[in-house]
Amino acid sequence: MSDKPDHQRPEHPDFWDKRFDEGTTPWNAGGVPQALRDYVAKQEGRPSALIPGCGHAWEGAWLAQQGWEVTALDFSAAAIEAARVLLGNWQGRLVCGDFFSFAPPAPYELVYERAFLCALPRKLWEDYGRRMHELLAPGGRLIGFFFFSDEPKGPPFGTTPEALDTLLSPWFVREDDCPVGDSIPVFAGRERWQVWRRKD
Ligand SMILES: C[S@@+](CC[C@H](N)C(=O)[O-])C[C@H]1O[C@@H](n2cnc3c(N)ncnc32)[C@H](O)[C@@H]1O
């Protein structure tokens, strides 16, 4: 049990509510990253997609506008409210719930990651790998941005290429790994775009 109040514990929604309420959201890209646009342009179908820890949900709104079946999930009520206000014409499912306990009607074909793993205290990371596997259908893909740093403190909590491999390889096979050209300052030079396919 931590002695810290909930608003100082990133595993608790109060931590994020406080930051959204104060407008202190330095991770907010304010738009859709190019690597996601490029990935989507190459898709033939429109996979069912989950965006866990969606925050302002820019990408969710963009995918939904293109007819994708998107669920954007966040356990911070203030984040969901910020997304709802910002994206007045939201077309997808915007859900307030916890990634670790949320019960979707069916597994997804795609999960999009941005600034979510690095928002979780490292003690939750093993569960992240298992949970991503559980939320995806066989052959489904975990795509997105992973943050690399050896700074012990966070958020953002960085990983290393080796640690990320150890975390995801039991569940996934990596299919792509590229540098990112349009990072915002907090992630610049320290994030990579990756695609991981769920093992059957
Ligand atoms: C650093 S923000 C990133 C938001 C968004 N992905 C973006 O790129 O702007 C991390 C988000 O994850 C959410 N979050 C953290 N733990 C969560 C959990 N267990 N379930 C759902 N959302 C969670 C927080 O509320 C916060 O909105």
C-alpha cells in the first residue's frame, strides 16, 4: 500500500484527472501522428480498434471519421470529458473504464498504443503484455509508439529495446520498427513506431 495520495499515483485515475482538469497535458499531440496515417493508408479493411488510455482521443476521432469501428477507453473521467468536448462530433465508442478490467463485447483486430505503456508504473507492465494479448483476436496487431529512456522516474516511464522485447515476445511477434519524425518535444528522439502481431 502506498503512502502517497491517489493524485500522486499514476496507477490511479485521480492522478490523470488532476492533470486534465489543470490543463497540464504535455503528452497531448493535438493531432494524428504521421506513422499512424501511413499505416492506415496501407490497410485494405477497417479493423475493429481499441485505443486504451486514449486521453484527448485525436486518433480515435480521426479513425471513426473514416468509418473505422473504434473504441477509445480511458479510466480518467476528466480525460473522457476533455475528449467529448474537443471532439463534439465523435462517432465511435468513448468509454470510461480501466484497461485491466474492461470487458469488451469481442476481442479487437487492432490496438493502438500511444503514451499508454509509459503512463503505467513499471510494476503493471507484465500485466500489460498479458492483457494486450487477451484483448486482441488471434493474428490481431498491437501498433503504435513506444517510449525508450533509462530515466527511473516517470511518467513517462521509459523502457529499453531489450526490455520491450522481453515484455512482448511471449505474446507477440514484431513486424515493424521505425524512427519517428514528428514527435512532440517530450518524446522527441526517444520513441519508435512498432507493429506487433499477436501469436495465435
Ligand atoms: C500520458 S496519457 C496519454 C493519452 C493519449 N494516449 C495521448 O497520446 O495523448 C495516459 C492516459 O492513460 C490513461 N490511463 C492510465 N492508466 C489507465 C488504465 N489502467 N486504464 C485506462 N486508462 C488509463 C490516463 O488516464 C491518461 O489519459
